[in-house]
Amino acid sequence: MSPTWNALIRTHHITSRKKVAKLRQAASNLNVYALLRSGGCPGIMYCEGTEAGVKDWVGTVQRLRYKDYQLVTKPSAFEGERNGPPLRSSTEPSKLEEVNTVKEFGARMQDIGAWQWWRKGMGYSHED
């Protein structure tokens, strides 16, 4: 089984339903899990899956030309405190989920075991 990879992107905002639909389709085509904080500032995107899937999904986001696009955590092997299996396995369908607040996004990061990684990537924590 190949290692799980992830990446974190920050943008000014995520409001275009057309772009979200393209991200949802890309998540499905690339077989990755994606989480978006949409509807206001800041826009936050998390992606998890295979190395190729995550890198290609990040490329899709970049091509959509979001304002203030920042790849705050480049695609890399998952570094977290996960207690269970990855969010997506080869037998499960890929998906894209949306939350409305940074607080909800943080809660999801905590649920999946990426809380400290996410806080560091967002600049909320400077621990090594």
C-alpha cells in the first residue's frame, strides 16, 4: 500500500460554485479526498490521496487562478497523528466536502489527525 499524501492551500476566498464543481470533478477523477472552507475569507483547501492524485489536484486548483493562491504546505507524505485508516482508500469513492467556517475546518483537521500540521501550515503555530 502506498503512503497517503496531503497538501494545504490558502486563497483569498472560495465563492464560485463553477470552480467548486470543477474541484469536485477533479477529486472524483483523481480519486482524492478534498475539504474546502468556502463562502468567505480565507478560502482553505485540504487534499489527501496518492502522491500523483494530490499533485494533480493541486495543479487543478492552481489552473483555476484563485486570488491570493498560496500552496502553504506542498504535497508530501502525511505527517499526522491519525488514529484510524486514511480518509480514502482504493475501495472508497473519492469526495469533496465543504465547511462554512475556519472553526469547522479546524475541527475536521483534528478529526483526521492533522491538527498540528494544519495549524503550522496556516501560521497559527510555529512548533517544529
